[in-house]
Amino acid sequence: MTATAARRVLLAAPRGYCAGVDRAVIAVEKALEQYGAPIYVRHEIVHNKYVVQTLEKKGAIFVEETAEVPEGSIVMFSAHGVAPVVHEEAAERRLATIDATCPLVTKVHKEAVRFAQEEYDILLIGHEGHEEVIGTSGEAPDHITLVDGPKDVENVEVRDDSKVVWLSQTTLSVDETMETVDALKEKFPNLISPPSDDICYATQNRQLAVKQMGAESDLVIVVGSRNSSNSVRLVEVAVNAGAQAAYLVDFADEIEEAWLEGVSTVGVTSGASVPDVLVDGVLEWLAQRGFEDVETVKAAEESITFSLPKELRRDLRAEASALTEQGVAEQRTTEQGAAGESASRD
């Protein structure tokens, strides 16, 4: 890089927390406040190392299987969703459950159930082994075939090619998903699409911002964990958009000085499960190396919010109601006492 080369940062917007992640993280925090530690969480509540570590310090215990949760305890299901069999396992162990599944994932589950009831073969586009795919597949295992990208299409077989529908994992690359859909339509001309797009709004918006930013960036740094599907996709999207290089980091101290060689423009974004504090750390690291000029690249506005899981809302309402009744009772007691004192004086 020459001494006179302008150094700047292009900061993608939107980035970071989506509504489903925000809801899930707040749900764990509220549950800890409401019921006390420990609160057991089946799988990582969201795919981010920092978030998981922070919640562990507050009293959350993350487990891989329901069987690891002591009988009679509280268990929360992660934002990625679970199969019906997991709910059955929890009931057998007399666990109180809080379902923090993202509502957009729940939508895909309901679509899977409906199409299975109508005897469709369901082609689920997604990555094998991903928690969201496991949960959705569990809704209709006899009707669902996983399609892990365009390369899988030639091996797909169905019972009746006049009754085939595709669904998808919510955190995929939009472009690759549509490439897979096109290949499936070529093989199954009667393939129908879900009533609404399965890939979540936040995934699409973050990819759109990275496409715009990546086209102008020499280097793109994506903040996110390696087990975060949507974060990994952002790295791919950045390279496909024209960035010379793109890297995924959990924390600023993972960035290598050598990456900045010959670089004048750095793009920065973060996955949908990444808190702002981690992005701030990256911006500070870059500023210390001369990249102080930060320009926001805005691709979309986001205003979606989701209410807390119904089980948590119910108990929070009950507590609020009890506190109100207690306050009213105490007020009456105070008023009666005051009236009695007044009468005795009279």
C-alpha cells in the first residue's frame, strides 16, 4: 500500500442481530431473571461464541441432548428449532420447556407439516447436519429429502413428480439456493415453490449489503462464528461480489496484519447472531492501523421485532399481575390503618 493511498472502511447495513436472534438471547436473559440459574439450553441458543460464553457466565448451561437436562428442570430450545421428537423427550423427563425457535423457522416447519399431509414429496434445500435442517426434517421425515446444493440434484428421486415442493433452510445464500431451485425445476417441471420465501429477510438483507460493499472492497472482514451458516455465506457472497479476499473472524484479535497488505478499502459486516460490540472491536483495530474513515453502505431498513416465547410471556404476565394484586392489597391495608387511626382520634 502506498503512503498516499486513502484508507477507508465500508460498513455494511444492515448487519448483526436479526429479530429472531435478539428474541432468543433476550429470552435466555429474562428466563434467568424470572426463574433463576441454571437455565438449560439445548444446543447453542444462537451460533456465536461470544454470546454463548456471555450467557454461560450469567447461569445458562448449554447441552447437546435433552437427556443431559436433569428431570424437572427448565430447558430452552434454540432459535434453530427442534423436531417433534425433542418435545416428546422433554415431556418424558418432565421438563418445563421454553421454545425460542425463530418464528421464521417455525413457518418452514408448518409448511413441511402441511405439504406432508397433502402427500407431497418435500425437497429441503439446506446443509446436512445443520440444526435447523434436522429440526425441519423431523417434522415429516418420510416426506423430506435433503438437497445440499446444486450438485445434489441429479441424485434426487421422488415418488410422484407431479406432487413435489421445495423448502429451504432460512440462512442460505440466496443465489446458490435459486441455482439449486433452477436445477430442480429442470428435473421436475411441476415443482412448486413455498407460498412465501423461506430464506429469512435478515439473511437476504445482509447478503444484499455485502454484495454492494464487496464490489468496492479489496478486503472484507465478516464477524461471526464458523458454525454460523449465515456468516459463512457472507464470506462467499463478498468474494463473488468482487472482493479480492474475505475472512471470517470471531474477534478483532484474529485479524492478521498481512491481510492489509496492498489494501485501501476494507469492508466490514457481521452475521445475524453477532452483537455490535464485536464489530466495534474490529473497527477500533482497523482505526489503529489508519483505517479511520468509516462509510456506511445501506442496503435495507429493518423494523421487524418478535415477541418473547409464549411460555415466558405467560409467566412474566402472571408475576406482573401478582405484584399488582399485592400492591393493591398493601395499599388497602395502609388506607384501612389510616382510617382506623383517624377514627380513634375522633
